[in-house]
Amino acid sequence: MALAVGLTGMASAWGGMRTAPTVVRADEGTAPLAIEDSVPAPAGSFVADPSPATRGDGRPQASRPHDAAGAAGGAARRFALPGFAGLSGDGPMAVSRIESERDTFVSFRNRGSHYGGESRIFVGEHPSYGATRGLVWWDAVGELPKNQAVKDAAVELYLREAGPTGDPGRDIVIRRVKLARDKDRRCKEAWDEDDPTWDKFPDYDDDDLDRTKIGTTRDTYEWDVTELVQRWRLAEWWPDHWCNGGIYLQGYETGGSFRGFDSSEGSNEPNLVVEHATDTKPPVATMSPLPQYINAPDGGNPNQVTIRLAWAGDDPEPYTGIDYFQAFVRDNGGQFQVLGAKLQTFGGSYFGRNGHLYEFNVYPYDQAGNVQPGKAPDASTLVDWSAPIATMNPLPAWVPGPFDLRWTAQDLPNDPGLVNSGLDSYEVQYNIGGTSWGLLGYGIKETSVRFGQAAQCNQYQFRVAAKDKAGNVEPFGAFEAQTTVDGVAPVVTMRSTLPIGKRDFTVSWQGQDNCGGVTGYDVQYKRGVGGAWTDWVTNGRETSRLFTGEWGESYRFRARARDTAGNVGAYPDPPPIAVVVVDPATLTEKVHLPAVVQTTRQ
């Protein structure tokens, strides 16, 4: 199976006269980003996480089952003869035998003694030593080049002596010997042959790596240690790495049953047999997704936001394991910057600024030097915590009825060199006569809206707030535009004095308006019935005027008014008043009336 490890990342919560540029996509299979093609990121802009604590003492995988012959105590071989090179689907394969460099056993009967120079490694209950247990160590890392991927591995021990005679097959188990780490997480040196005793035995894993049933027949026996060797050879910082402490060998410690294997001082020293191939497959890394937008700075620093980066790596079989990562960032479409050239961790913190689009790439290098080909950015985010600004266009003081509201808006930041998320929508509110605010529209995508519920003589106030794509919302302020609805013209009434015996008479008029009031009058007259109308008063504020006619002529008058809103009434038809100028001299009929004299009785 492929070797994959990663951490799940979280991102912090969440105008240049331009919005965010399109993320540039690299062609798959192109060359990866190179250090020499990049520039260093600004100092302090990125802090890598510490190397992860290893999981070296946990998560053991189940050992693969032996074949039937091996399980029955036979001497079946897993590998070909030394030096054999074959072919597999993954490329040329080779088998190497690594000789042990340290081996010993300990004795319960001689608890303080060590036996590093003996030619045997005893396990079980020996007649002279009592209970015995063995230790073997190979340089599984240094003996093979780093570019070699382990496909299979087994411990080979030659059984030199056993007892008692006729003893049936006994399970001989091997376990992993643990090693402590220094403060820098590097593995400490393994035990020396002259160190272990029964009372000073190295720490080991309680889980069996493998077990083989062995009787008393002299032969070479195997134990599967593929996972153990693979994990020994991983980079030391990798969470699945196991420090190489060798193996612990234990037999059946009852009834005098013991087995004695050749040590490095014997004729057939312990071998670690490794089937391996050159690792030519590049590893793969991915980053945890980032939010499309980040719209809030850090709580303690209003000028920056901490962007949490996390990535995972996968080295396909046959694998040598990921050695390190290289991480890059591109700021607002510029040149890629190097965040870390040799990162042995799975994440870090990048400190972003407002108005910047950040694109991140991570490239894994395995221990064979393979690197993932060029790819599109693994993750990107736009930092925009500035609310947009919208401004309502002014309205005329008076409107006759339903009307359009219009506004302009811009997203921030919009300084040169900065980017923003772009405008998204608007909310428009209104009130009547300065009372509480009501909602006219929400989520409006256009920059205008029709106000259709206008009632005559009402004053309306309006305000608008913008929202950008990052979720920043402009706070409402005071009203930005106001108007009063008046679409009804004023009404005019007229009257005149009677011109009896004189040519002069007074014509008066009066207007009535329900909203803003009358601002002026137009008055016309005409002579006779078929004459043309003549302007007499034009947009005047007076409400009466003396008219001088000609004897015997008739005159007709009409008036209209205009109000504050600019509404102008229509001239009435027929005209409201008609006046005849009567000359007394033209009267031909005389009427004699009797004189009535009041008398007073005495």
C-alpha cells in the first residue's frame, strides 16, 4: 500500500481598482516550482509548525501470514539466492543480505551478565542459563542506498542447537525493540552488545511482529519484518518512522525447551534479507482547502490575519518515504515566493494582509529525490475584511409619484496593488417623515430599484448599504436621500367686482394645495366669446388685480396655479367668470318710480 500521512488544517475565521485576479492554473505534468525560480518570502510572513511527534510506538500493522511450510517449521525461502535480480511491475528488483552488527542474549540465571561475544543467541529455558532472550541489530538504513524502496524483508537465523531431544515445534516470536529520541526528535544510539543484561533489558513493543514454529532440526528459519524495515528507513521526522532498535527474540521458557541460533560470531550469522527496488515514482502532496475569502483580521492584530496551512503527503509503492516538503506562495499574481525549502512538518502559519490574494503550493520530495510534477495551486484564499461603500444618488425635493432610486458603490480596499472580492448585493431601507426604518429591498443585485408605494404628501428618506462577496457588510448611516411626493396640482377659485357705471373692476383668485403650497399663478383673459386668450398674470404671487375694460365689452377670465412640487393646474373650461362693462349712457329705457315720502303725524 502507499505511504500517506497528513494533517487536517483549519483557516482563520472568516480593491487597486480591481477585484481578485483569476487563479493561474499550471499545466499538469510540467516541471515543479524550483527554488531558483522563486524569491524568498518576506521575513516573518511564515512560521512552520514543529515537526510532528512520531507515532513510532503505536499503530503496528498485522504481520503477513507465513506460508504453510514456514508455519509448520520448515525452511521455505521467501527470497532467491543472494545477488539475484529480477523484474516486477515496478521495475528492477534486487535482494540484499545485511549481516547483523550487534547480537547477544540475556540470562535469567545470570541476571547481571551479558553475552555479546558468544557464538550463539539462546532463547527459551537453557539448562545452564535458565530463561534466555535474544537481541539482534542490523544497520538497515546505512547498508542500502536511500533511493532503494523495500518491497519485502525477513530475518534469517540459523538454528545450531536445540533441546531437549524430540522437543516439538515451539513458537519463536520477534518483537520490535524501541529507542528513545533526543530533544530534536532524532533517534538515540541503539544498545551495544556489552550493555544488555536480564536486569537491564531494552524497552520493546508488546506486540509480536511475527512468529515461526521451530522444532529441533538444524536449518535457516525466517520471520517477516517488512513493515519494520520499511518504517526504520523512513525519514526520522515522519510520524510513521520507527527508530531502529533491532529485534527482541523470545522462545518457549518452560520445560527446558531452548533454541540456539548462530550469532555474528558463529558460522551462519543472522541476516536481514531485503528485497528492494529503485524508487522512481514521485510522491504527491495536497493542501487542505482554504476558504475562498477571509474577512476578519486576527483579534490581537488588526493589520494581519493568520492563515493556517496544512498539507498531506503520499508516496506510492514502492516507496522510500517523503523526506521533506517545499512550500510556496504567490501574492496577488506575482512571482512565487519560497515559504520553506526543506520543511519536515505538515503545516504552518502564514500571516496575510488585507487586499491580497494568496495562492499556495506544496511539493513533496522523497528520499530517492523524486518530486511531484508541476501542478495548479493547491489552495488559495483572498483576504478582504474591508466593507464596501454605497452612496445613494440625490433625489429632487419633490416628486409627483413612483420613482427610481439609484446609487453608486465601490468595494474596498481599492488602493493601487490591492485586490478585493467585488460587490455582491445591496440592502435599501426607507422611512416616512423621519420615523423608524423599514426594508425596501434586500439582496438587490442592481444599482437601482423602483419605489412604487409613494403616497401623496408623504416625505420619504432612503439609505443603502452594500455587501461584498467576502461577506463584508457596510453599516447603515443616516439617510442619504429624501423627497416628498406631490403629484396633484393646486385648485384655483376666482371672483370679480361688478363694473356698473365704470370701466374698472377687480378680479381676484385664490389657490388651494394639499401638500407644499401654491408658489404662483397664471391668469388669462379674452374679449368676447370668440377672442383669443391673452396672458395677464404669469407665475405671479398676487391674488388680485384691477382690470380696465372698454365700454360695452364682455371679458372672460381663467386662472391656474403651480405648487412647490412644480405641479401646474390646467385652465378650466369653461372659464369660471365673465364680466360685461356697461356704459350708463347707452341705457335707452327710463323707468319712473314714485317717490315715497315719509310723514310724521303730530
